[in-house]
Amino acid sequence: MKNIDAKAPTAEKQPTKLEKHGDVRIDNYFWMRLTDEQKLGDVRDDQTQKVINYLEEENTYHDKVTEFSKNFEENLFEEMKGRIKEDDSSVPYKDNGYFYITRFEKGMQYPIYSRKKDNLEAEEQIMFNVNELAKDFDYFQLGGLNISNDNKLAVFATDTVSRRQYFLRIKNLETGEIYKDIIENTTGGSVWANDNKTIFYTKKDPNTLRSEKIFRHVLGTPTSEDVEVFHETDETFGTYVTKSKSDKYILIGSHSTVSTEAQYLDADNPTGEFTMLQARERDLEYSVSHFGDHFYILTNKDNAINFKLMKTPISNTEKENWVDVIPHREDTLLEDFSIFKEYLVLEERTEGLNKVRIKRWDNSADYYLPFDEETYSVGVYSNPDFDTHVIRYAYNSMTTPASVVDFNMGDQSKEVKKEQEVQGGKFKKENYKSKRVWATARDGKKVAISLVYHKDTKLDKNTPLLQYAYGSYGYTIPDGFSTTRLSLLDRGFVYALAHIRGSEYLGRDWYEDGKMLHKKNTFTDFIDCSKYLIENNYTSSKHLYAMGGSAGGLLMGAIVNMNPELYNGIIAAVPFVDVISTMLDDSIPLTTGEYDEWGNPNDKEYYDYIKSYSPYDQVVPKAYPNILVTTGFHDSQVQYWEPAKWVAKLRELKTDNNLLLLRTNMEAGHGGASGRFDALKETAKDYTFLFALENKLEKE
């Protein structure tokens, strides 16, 4: 990358003494933390102005350093935008007499939600044009769209700050009137009772943003009169409200990392009392669906670590009455299930690959959908109809654009309803190769790596390679298609997705072995995958790049402390890097609910372990690779001050002359920009950073 005549900001040091378990840490940049009141207030105090000035100085420095690549970045954005079908629309799905459609118009940032009655030839009714709703806001998110049983009313949720604190409102779909009812500080989720006038919704703690209370609201009554029907008082749990697919029951769920609980209420009796299905027990997890006279339960009961499906009579729901429907299997993770009148559909994962299993209730059929590719992703799609022989699923792979397929479970025929269009005329599936390889971790475990690259790319030590991973919360990143990624592949990059521990790629054990006091396995797996790729001549340390976001940003922070010499560049998006301080602060979002993910550092054993890998605490004087860090000022999940402090400390201590850039979106939160084109611009900036390090800009 070219040398730029720009002076990096130097953050002021204000030592703050932090002490726990007799251990003293000095945090020179603790002052960067602002409260929500300071961030959102109309008047800025001195500290607020000081923090904002620092973030803006970093943004200015970022812009100066990357100014020479601006034309390339803009061309890259146009290239990515050119692959998108701008006037695209979803495959319509039918629910309660209406076909629902989400579509985009050319040049517009946001979707339009519409529906047609009875058939697709009917007149379109636009329910929400999000472009109109968003026109006065820098950030806008519409969520929680929920239609009443009589099809006349819609609850919808809006977030204009990007802290995932939604306003709930109600729209009359017949008249277009938006009612005056406004409910503040919700999760965005809600359900209708069957009387078409009562809704249940979830409110958040205004400080920690923990979902903690369920309320009942009746149309036409003041929100101040809403009735609290449930309060989740355990700070390690969150709560939510949902409705069974059968429309028979309203369900309140409580959840922590290792325990769940459900209560149910007849949806015809919204003022009734909720009944406990099974009281919470530590290490007992379950989720519920309704069919006939039974609840069907996906659970880890009786040490079923990969989960199994059970059922229980509605009249006797305690766990002693649960009986197996699909027993536990050591080699197969049961991820989800869907119930239809004649069929049970199971979503499973075996040896890393997810599968869809179709089983008739009368046991006359039991089979798997066939898929041929070595790496792929499949999932059951929106299937609101109960009495149907057709399921809809989504399929894609690293070389195959996403498709939506209707599959007839009776005659096993299928119809591709839509395949993602890649515009621009250059994409051909046969020009790309994908495969799965297995690296051996230092403890002997085999870690899968999914690779994709252009068929003309020569794989050797000069090949640029971007390695990506997440590795937390049991979340498994699918082997999916990306139109933006083509900009990397077409310029000679290999993309490698490492399925490290902390995900559930190889079952629930794979997750358990990458959390709590086993968390470092996540980091060493990623490093061992990097070493495998170098040793097997896919790339070299001069051309190896790594990227991760949120908990994957923690991963980036850990690997550059442990093995910085392996990488030429790192992109850490909204990185969770100040782990020990955050997990000691139960006043901020997500902390208490995640003690069973990371450990509670109020316990010295966990304090010592977390501190030993916490990226911010482990920064020391040494050479680091080129690093780009991104964050959002309004992020409620990983507060902006974590990456800001990390960058300041790296600037202070690193001994190299490599690039260190911080880019803060002052209008967004954890998910970045809300508009589809604005989000592409952020991706173009990230990719330009990689191409600049590869000195590829001048060759364009």
C-alpha cells in the first residue's frame, strides 16, 4: 500500500485503576465510554465532545489514508451494485388467504411489503413502502410485521437509531390509517390474540436492553393501561412471546445460554392465565410446537446433547410425560423441525452438512432430500400452511446462487420457484470451484475449511486468501453464495470459511468445546487452519488475510495477539475485544445473559481465563499486521468504545509501521448501514483495504 502523508491520531491517556480479585489493571482509555444519555442528548458535555472528536479524527485519518484508492472503491461499489437485480422481488407465499411479497424498486434502498388476495393476479395492496418511512432518517429498520387473523390490521416495529429498541405501531390495512397507539422500547416482536384486538409484546430494560417483560395491549386503550403478564426477573434470562403455527396457543419463552422455559395460553382467551409447560432447570433446553392434542418438543433432555424430538399431551406437559418421537443420535445434530398435517420435516446436520428429512406421520415414508455438492447450505423456508403436501426450502452453495424450491412431499417432485439472478452478464457457475478440506488442530481434532475460488486462480504461495470465521454461541456460518464475494474471486482471491469450535458444525459437542473454559480452542483452531493453508501451498503469510465480526472480531483480536506473523491484514468488524471489562459490567447490554457463554469473571477462575485471551488486555509491544477496525457509534451489542480503546492501545504499543485504521459509522449500530446500497458501500471499503494491501489497485 502506498505511503500516505497523514498523521495517525494519538488518544489522550487518562489512567483508570480497575481492580478485581486483587488483580489491578490500568486502563488508559476508559474515558472513551459514554452513556446513552450522553450519546443521544441534544447538548454535548465536554467528555462527549472529546470522544466524538477522537472518533472523527480517526475517521478523517482513515479517509486520508484511503483517499488514493477512492476511485477503485467507487468502481468496486458500482460493480457489486451491478450484480444486484435492483427491481427484485421475493417468491410470494400464501398465508390465511393472502399472497405476501417483498420487493424492491430500481434505485431504492429499502423494500416494499405488499400482498394480493386469493391469487397472484389480484390487485397489489402495498402495506409498507419502507423507502417512504425511512426518508427522514439516516438509519431505518422495519421489523416485527405481524398480521391479525382477520387480515385487517398489522403491527409493525421501527428502529431509527440502530440500538434495536423498537417502537411498535398498528396500521389499518383497509383504510391505511396508522393508529395513535405507540409502544416504546420493545424488541419489535409481538403476537395477535385471536380476537383481532389484543396484542402481546416484549419490552426491554432501558439500560441493559435485556428483554424482560411481556405486556398485553388492547386496541383503543392507552398504552399506559397495558397489562404486564410476565416479568423475567432472572438477569441471566431473556424473554419473548410467540404464537404456535396452529394459531391455537400464545407462548411465552424464557431463555438463557443453557436453560429454557415455556408458558402457554389459549389464543382465544387473551385475558386468561398462562400455564407453565415445564419449569426451568439448569442445562435443560427445549422449544415447543403444537399439533393436535400434543406439544412437540425439541430438547436435550436426558443428556441428549445433539437434541431429540419428543411429545407430551397438552393435559400433562411436565417432562416426566415426554416421550421420544425422534430419538437422540450421537452423529446427528437435530437443529429444527416443522409440523404439517401429514408430514414431519426435520432439519439435521451430520458431518458438517445440513440435511432435510421428510417423514410421514403414518410412517409410510421416511427419506432425505438429495443434494450433490460437496459444500452447500439448505434450510426450510417460510411454510405457514399446515395442510399442504408442499414444503418450500432455500438452497445455495459457495458457487450456486440462492434458489427457492417447492418440494412435493407426496410424489417427491420439485419446482424451482426462483434462482437468484446475478446481473452484469459475467457470472457463470462453472467458472468457480469449491471444496472442503480438513485441517488437523493441535489437539488432533479435524477442522473443516470450505474453500471457493475462480477456476483460473493458481493456488500457490503468491495466492491472496481471505479466511473468515465466527466461532461462538453455537452459530454455524453456512456455506453460502455471495455476489459481493465475486469481486474477490474474480481478482484471484481464495475465500476460506473455517468451521472452528464454538459453532455447531460438527454437533453440539463442537460448540461446548469452544466456550467457557474451552474458549481458546476457537482461536487455536483458526490459527491451525491458517497454518494448514500455508503449509499446503494455498497461500503464504504475505498474502493471508483474516476477517471476523462481533464475536468473530474477538477472534481477530485474539489471533493477532497470538500469531500476528501469520497474516498480512486483518479486518475486525464491530469486534468484542474488551472482554474482561465488559463481562464485569452488568449495567450494559448482553452481559448477564452471557455468563454461560464466556464465564462470569466475578469468579476468579473465569476472570483469570478470560483475561488471558481478552484482546484489549493482551496487547503488548510487538509487530502487528495491517488492521482495519470498523464499528457503529450506536452499537448496543458491542459498544463502540471497545474497538476505539483497542485501536488506541495498539497505536500506543505496536512496534511496526503497518496500517491501523478505525472507521466508525456515526449513524449506525451493530449491523452497519440499513440501506442495501449503503451496506454495499461499506463492503466495498473493506475489500478495497485488502486489494490495496495486495497492491492490486494500480493494475485495474
